Amino acid sequence: MVRVTSTDEASTVVRFAANHRIPFTVKGGGYSTTGASITHGGIVLDLSNLRRVHVNPVSRIVTAQGGALWEDIDVAAVQHRLSVVGSTLNHIGVAGATLGGGYGWLTGQYGLAIDNLLWARMILADGSVMLVSEDQHPDLFWAIRGAGQCFGVAIELAFRAHRQDHPVFAGTLLFSADNLPAIVEFANKFDILTDGNQGFWFGFAMPSSMDRCAIFVAIFYNGPQTAARQFFSPLFSIGPVVNETGMLPYDSLNGILNVMDTVSRRRILEGADITLPSDEPVGTRKSLRGSNITLPLDINFAASIYSEFDGIMREFPQARDSILLFELLPNTQITKVPNDATAFASRGPYHNVISLFGWQDADLDERMHSLQGDIMNQIGTRAGIACKPDYSVSKHGTGLYANYAGHDLPIEAIFGDNLPRLRELKKKYDPNNIFKKWHNLNTSTDTKNSI
Ligand SMILES: Cc1cc2nc3c(=O)[nH]c(=O)nc-3n(C[C@H](O)[C@H](O)[C@H](O)COP(=O)(O)OP(=O)(O)OC[C@H]3O[C@@H](n4cnc5c(N)ncnc54)[C@H](O)[C@@H]3O)c2cc1C
């Protein structure tokens, strides 16, 4: 693992790995959902010392180094009453999330992180450094907006920032399971009610104090408390058993879900910037998978998914920290950009669904993957865009967010009609395919993620 402190050092590492054909990957925030930022027997280029952020309040441009986390940007930008579309969990890496697309609470207002990316400085497979934007190397700029991890190391990124001069209303709620119909009813009105300033996530989780799954809800309203309470009044009137919502300074917003933190932080040797090797277990074994739903969501179907998830949590108590979430963010800004305008190929009239399974025993790996796969397949095939009669990939996208897709799906299912162009660009910018750990553009399903 090479922890670099400059662009030059990073480029030397890339060149060295490429020249010696050493398996290679990049680590930013460490939240990969497929183990893509680790390698066995290869080199990890660790960018965690490159977290500097610069805010230009006049041009409203925020630049961040390739190892910055979203909390670095949120904290720096809000000092100038600005914000950037970033992940809903602020320990995630800016580059890792952005290069794959980048959803956040502000997506309803301003689109994806890539829709706000102005340029990126990329280290390519031969170690050269290239600035890419709409004007400079636009073909590569197209590719890095949705499949960037396959093309190089983003060593610096520049984003359009937006005025954020007031606090926001946000937080989490828990409801008992019998409230599911009322919550689905609210979800089914969300696309009509929203003016872009809101976000509404709901799903299933089993808090340690309960013996069956509860309905977990996270809400966001970019505006004053009274308007927020009015918007979400159908939820508040149901009567949550836990209510942790309220007004927050903007830079705390992306901390409300940090309880979902999946990255175990090992003890750090005092005074030294190295991680101790340890025989202690480093937290749970994990798997994250994504799918999508279109609205309206059939209440009986939602109830059947609840029952199945709840059944798994009861049968496997060690998996109780798992969660399944329907992530409703207004998608007008996302879908106003065509699917072929950037490599990101999941712009359509649907919402992401994620399940994050965690368990302890390696013996359960296969079982957990299979249970999770089954439940997510059911969601996609019975409630997702692909089951609509008029569905077309070129028009509606694939419905799969590459950063959520999991590690074993066919690459075609993620990038759809954009795959041929991506493969052509791969020949041009990374002919030896050294950037292949995230999703390997050059393979089909069975040979993905070999190292
Ligand atoms: C609990 C959880 C919550 C999540 N919530 C959101 C969310 O709200 N919105 C959202 O859009 N996504 C979300 N994600 C998905 C997340 O954006 C992706 O997993 C992202 O790739 C993580 O980036 P990272 O830098 O933290 O991870 P890493 O593990 O460091 O990297 C992930 C991938 O990006 C590559 N990479 C990292 N930095 C660079 C760089 N500078 N240049 C080139 N390649 C790089 C790595 O090689 C690896 O392939 C979530 C994931 C988890 C586990």
C-alpha cells in the first residue's frame, strides 16, 4: 500500500505498476461496495493524504484532491454558504462516488455529482497527467462521468457549487411495521408532491431493542422547518416510535446516516500515520447490492419484501445490522440529461434500492449472498423499470447504479448502450486494462474481478 503525498508520487506508482504488470488499484474513502479498493498481492495507491479542498466563493467552484471525503467538501463549502451535491454518508470518498455517478440529498435540485463536475485532473495508465473537461479531451470527460474508475486516477476534481445560506431539515425516524401501508402510500405520492427540494428514504432494519424489523425512514427538506413539517405531515401524523429529525447546519446533513458506516477503523499507532496489523476481526462481512423501483409501489409487494427481509433477520441474528432501503430522490434533474450524454447509464423514471447485508461467519457467505441476490432480483424484476411494457434501455437507462450494482452482474447490465463506446475509449486510454478492479469493462460476467 503506497500512501502518496503528491500527484508526481501518484503518477510514479501508476507507471511502476503498469511497467511491471503488477495488479493495481486505487483507494479513496474505502467505501467500495465490491472490494475494488483492495488487492491481494498487488499495489494499492492510497490517496488518504490528499484531502485538500479549495473553495472559490466568487466563481462558486470547489476543487478537491483525489483522496478528499465528502465531509471535507461540506465543511469547507458551507463556510462560504455554498454546497456541492455529495454522498449522503460523509465519510465516503469524493472521487470514488463521483466517478461512478454520485447521488446525494441535493440531487433533486442539481442532479448527480457528475452533472456538477466541471473538470478532473486524471493520471492515466501510462502515468501521464491530463486535465479533462467539456473542452479538453471531451471523450475522456464523457467516460469518467459514470465509469471513471476504469480510466485512471482522479487526482483533483472541480465542482460547481450552489448557494446554501440556510440550515436544512433532516433526520431519521422509526415506525412499527404495521405502519408500512401508510408509508408506502406517502412514497407513492412523492414524485408528485416534490418540487426537488426533498428526499425520502424508507426501508427495513431491525434495531437491537426490537424483535422484528421496523420501518426506517430518512428525510430531507432544503428549507424552513414549518414547510418541512407540512411536507412530511402524513408521516409525522402516523406517529413514529423514534423521531430524530430537526433543523441542522448544512455540513451536518450528510452525517445523519453515519450509523450506516461500514468501514472499520483500526487502532492507529500514536504519533505514526500507519495502520497496525491485527488479528482482531475487522468488523462484519458485508455485501451491498442495488436495484430500482418505479412508483407506485404495490403495497402487497412491499409487504412481501418486508416479510422476507424480516424472516432473514430472525433466522440469522448475526445479520441483524443489515438494512434494505428504497431511496426516493426527485429525478427530474437526473433525467433531463440523456443516457448517452455521459457514461452513467441509469437515468430514468425510477429510484434506487439498496440492501446492505452484514454478518460474522465466513461459513454464511454463500447463503447471505444468495438470500440478498434473491430479494434484490425480486425487486428489480417485479417492481423495477425493466418490467414496464414500454421499457427501452436507450431511453430509460439500465436502472443499475454502477456504485451499487454489486460485483457479479454482467457489465452490459450496468452500462447498457454506453458499453461499446466505453470499450473503444478503453483501447485508447488504458489499452492494457490496468484499471479493472471496479467493473472490468473488458470482460463478461464470469471472469469479472479476478484479483
Ligand atoms: C454505506 C454506503 C453508503 C453509500 N451511500 C452512497 C450515497 O449516498 N451516494 C452515492 O452516490 N454512493 C453511495 N455509496 C456508494 C459509494 O459512492 C461508492 O461505493 C464509492 O465508489 C465509494 O468511494 P470511496 O472512495 O469511499 O471508496 P474506495 O473503496 O476507496 O473506492 C471505490 C472505487 O473507486 C475507486 N477510486 C477511489 N478514489 C479514486 C480516485 N481518486 N481515482 C480513481 N478511482 C478512485 C477505487 O479504486 C474503487 O474502485 C455508498 C456506499 C456505502 C458502502
